[in-house]
Amino acid sequence: MTLRSLLATIFLLGCIGPAMAHRPIEDRLNSLPWARYQDEAVELLQQYLRIDTSNPPGNELAAAEFFHRIFDKAGIPNTVYSYAPGRANIYAVVKGNGSLRPIVLLSHLDVVRAESPNWRVPPFSGEILEGEIYGRGALDMKNEGMTHAMLLLIAARERLPLKRDLIFLATADEEVGDTGSAWILEHYPELVRDAEYLITEGGANLVYPGRGTIYGIGVGEKAPFWIRMTATGPGGHGSMPIADSAAHRLARAM
């Protein structure tokens, strides 16, 4: 999702207050210095991609501290939540006037491992080739995480009159165990409890320079469903399976 389209979505969700309500959304978007913000986003994304957060082991603390420095420089309140050696989440917020409930921009800091011989460039180089940024996480999902961070920077710098708090939350360990988000919900549920909307990854949004843009629409999501089943039945020998055995009953139930 691009900066412009995500910011437009936030406008449409009622984030912007009456101080800008008299101007059409397109006018508000066009008034912002997009070229400068785009250049900044590209440079910061390259830096983000150079932080190796392969999971396992994760090392998300380095990425959380990276965002901490960005937000501190912009004067945006933020907190790094370390919960295990090398593992951390980061939370930041640009406050609105509280007339509407918050919106959460959620991303994850970790990436899956990369097999270097299969890459055109080193997977943690953040290099630009033919107008495209290469790096593990450039699609899943450091690109969107940086977009979220840029939206907070834009809101703070442009002093947008927000009706909602704009919350940035980047968590550890999404790729393996989801311990980062689980830790937040267990220890600091108040950070997101009152949110009305949450925007995160999903679908497949791809930009092909010179060839157009694809916006994928996701209408479903896989999730684990843990179940314990018990079956009983007569015993027997493997050479002559019994149709009513416990194993057969379980197989039919599955």
C-alpha cells in the first residue's frame, strides 16, 4: 500500500478533523510534499532492510531501536517493549482530539530466513535495481511497516488535526510463534483495547514500475484450529486391520 493510498484511507476513516473538512480529500493529499516524503521513505526503508531480523532468532530489538530513533527525532512519543533477549516490540502514537476511537497500524519486525545464493543481490543490502528495492522483508512486511512510520511522521510534521489517535505498533516473532503480539496483549492490552480500526498486511499489493499496480483483495485468512480427539475401539494386528479400530475412527472423523 502506498503512502498516498494509506493516508487517503485514514482520511476516509474520519481521522481528520473539521479544520480540513472543507477541502476535498484529493486537495489535501496534493498539498503535501510527496516527492520529499517519498525520497525519505525509500532511504529509511533501505536502512530498515539492512537490519537482519531473520527469525529464528529474530533480533527484533535492533529494528525496534531503529524506529525508536526515528520517532524520537520527530518528537513522537514511543516505547520499546523488550520481553526476551534480543526480542522487542515498539509502540508509538500521534494523538488526536479523542472524538473518535484510535486506529492501529500494525506490522511485524521479523522476516523469514533468506538463502543468499538465490538472490540477485545480498538479501540484507537494501539495494535498488531497475527502480525496485531488494531485500528480505521488502514485501513481507518491512515495506508496510515503514509506510506506517512515515504516516506518523507526516501527521506530526504537517500537524494534521486528527480526530483519532494514530497508533504505530510493530511486533516481534510474527513469522514463527507470535510471541511479540501475544506479549503485548497479555501485559499491555490497554495500548490497543479501545481501537476502532486496525490496518495490517493482507492480500497482495504489488507495484511494477512501468507495468502498473495490482491491488489484491483478501476475503479470508488461514488460521490454526487446535482440537483434541479421543477414540476407542477393539485392538488387532496390522496385517488384518479392523474397520472399527480407534485409528480408523479417528481417520474418518478427520
